[in-house]
Amino acid sequence: MDKQQLIDKLNEDLAGEFSAIIQYITYAAKATGPFRPQLAQFFLTEVADEQLHAQFLANKIVALGGEPTTQAHPVPPAHNNREMLQAVLAAELQAGKNYTQRAEDADAYGDKGLVVALEDMVRDEMGHSEETERMLRDWPL
């Protein structure tokens, strides 16, 4: 893993975080039904964590000599609360996998500080996915 490869992978992760921010803000606006206030609040609360991840990644990319992306990955469409939660769960699980791989990439590159930070981000993403799984467990079809 050379520096440019790591920068490119981190930029992919940054695009994912931008997408997550857009996803959560949009889904908060689209939440409906009797649990709308709680669901909207859940989505909006997640924005802060994703924003911190995005800021960390952008700073690390610059520290490595790269240029942070300004493009987000597309946000999957969702037409109801259950679809929104399912899309969030899929995104959080993917982010956890990506950060696990990125920690391995950072280790191969020799940046132990980045490894630790990415492992913390894995913990955050897994916490988000577990909470979303719990919400979906008894969510009506």
C-alpha cells in the first residue's frame, strides 16, 4: 500500500461519509407516522458522528498530501420508514467493513495512529448498525 493508494481509499471513505450525512438529513425529513419525531431525531443524531468522521478523513487526506473529495456517493432511495432504516443499516455495515479494511491498509502503510483512529470508527459504525438492527427487529412490514 503506497501513499497515493491510501489517499484514494480514504477519499472513497470520505465520499461515503458525505453520503451518510445527506442520507440521514434527507431521511429525517422524510420520516412519517406516529414515531416520526423519534425516528427523525435518531437520524439527525447520527449526522454529528458522520460529520466527525468526514472531518477526520479530510484532515488525514490533506496531511498525507492529498486533496479531499467533495463528491458524495449516491444516496439510495427509500419510500418509507422501514426502507430508510434498511438502507441505513446496509450503509453502516458497509462502512464498518470499509474501515476494517482501511485499518489493514493503514497498517500495511505503517501509520499506527491511523489504524487506531479507523478502529474507533469501526466501533462507531458497528454501534450505529446494532442500534438500527434493534429498531428494525420489530418494525412493522
